[in-house]
Amino acid sequence: MVATAPSEQLVEQLRAVVADACSEPEVEVRNLRRLTGGASRETWAFDAVFAGEVERPLILRRDPPKADRAGEAMRREATAFEAAARAGVPVPKLIAHGSDPAALDAPFIVMDFIEGETVPRRILRDDAYAGVRPGLAERCGEILARVHAIDPGEVEGLETPDSLAQLRGALDFFEESSPALELGMRRLERNRPDSGTACIVHGDFRNGNLLVGPDGIRAVLDWELVRLGDPMEDLGYLCARCWRFGAVERPVGGFGDYADLFRGYEKVSGQRVDPELVRWWELFSSVWWGVGCMVQASRHLSGDVRSIELAAIGRRVWEQEYDVLLYLDGRGG
């Protein structure tokens, strides 16, 4: 689970950030360790000890120090966290955030640690979650309705991208074509639905970014793709075959059915879900993740980021090609 040992400089920098955020001059950082997972950001766990006695487990997420990224994305994610909490979306409590690399060598977020499980196969198979699995799909619908009700004015720097145009550009970037992904792309372009009223979308709401305990969903994680868009994008993304982790007979995250998800969403939002629109976004998500796997592979193969994890993700392009062909044949659901 531990990937990298921390430097003394990072420990001291983190101590200063937590001390300032919590107005506690006597802070000690203990057990700082980097966690595995996360292809674009680092995740560290640690304990903040106040006055030598009170211990508080926390999580640090930061951009890779040499990534040279602008801080606007981290600031947008932090304000989304705060707005989501006010809207009744389960998220960890935000402790501190910063877009100035001087504090922790990169833009960062510090948040409370919440006990729970994020590994999809455990959520789908372990007996500890057997009691909550039947209700997860409906609960996801309820949570997404609350996400989509967030006032966009509460989140800084929201973008409204043309997702389909971006996907086309990303696919065309690669000289080595993928016939299956190209077929899926053409189907999407021919059947593009009319855009409804744009709202805040999470952008990566799926099994794997949900922190689950024996009592249900405890937190929604990884808000780095938050933006303005079609609310049905989040529902379709959650249902895509790539996020069912082998349990393909359960379209919602591998743990539930469409009817449960739609019921939860409609109950809270008061708006009807269009299943055909959700299906369009399912196909979009499979093509998108197929291209995403190609991007991750290219990062490794180019030498920019030598990573076994990125190489392994890159080898999964064929899975998305298979899924896309199933969707085109009407068998993706």
C-alpha cells in the first residue's frame, strides 16, 4: 500500500499548513505515507497530533511537484467540495487547500480521513457490504440529484467544455487508429442529443470514487473533473460497462439496476430521467475511457512518466473496444 517515503521537507511543510489551517501552533505530523493509486495526483495519509495528545487522521492530495500545473483546477475542486457539503452530498471535510506551489511544492488539498472501502471488487463481493449493495444504486441517484442542484456560482472557475469535440480531438491525436473506438465516435456524432440546461456535473462519479462502509456511501471522492454539463452525463458514466468491474449484469456500478438509480434521482430532483440519453452517455463514456487508456499508455511509452500503472491501464484499451462494439450491437446494457 505504501509507495514512497516522505521527505523531511514535506513533513515540515505539511505541519505548517495544518497548524495555520487549524489555528493550532503545536502540531506534529506522524505516519506520513504515500498511498498507491491515482494516475494524475499524489495521495498521502498522515496523522496530525495537536498538543502532543489529540490525533486526527488526514489525507493530502496534491499535484505531482514537477507537473507544472496551474492552481485553478485545485481551487475549483476545493470550492466544489465545500459547495457539495452544503448541498448535502457526502464528502470529507475540507481542512485546507492552496494553489500556490510554495506551500507544498504543488497545488494541494488537505481533508479529513474517512474510514471505508473504495476498491470496487471488494464492494461488489465482500460480505461486509452485502447488506448495503441492494440500496447503493438508488442512493447514487439521490446523491447525483443533489450534485446537479448545486448553484454553479458557488464553485470557482467552472468550465463548459464541448465534450464530444474534445473527445474527437483526443482520438484524432493518435496516428494508430482504433477502428472500434472510431465506430463508436461516429455513432455518437450522428446521434448527438440536444443539450439540456447545463448544471454542475461531477465528471468521474463511479464505483471506485465512492467511499463505502457497512452503512452505505460515506463520501464521494475525486472532484478534479467537476464542470458544467448535461446532468445525464453523470448517470451514464456511472452505468458504463467499464465501471461494473466484471458484474456486467448489474448496469449501475456493478451493484444495481437502472430502475433503482432513476428512482433515486427522480425522487430528489423531481425531474424525469430519459433512459435513451443515459445510454448515449454510456457509449460516450466507453469511448472516452478507451481514449483515456491510450493517453495513459502514451505517457508511459513516451518516457514522460515511467509507470507500470500507466502501462497496465494502457493495455486495457481492448476492453473498451469490446464494450463499444457491444453498445453498437445493442448489447451494452
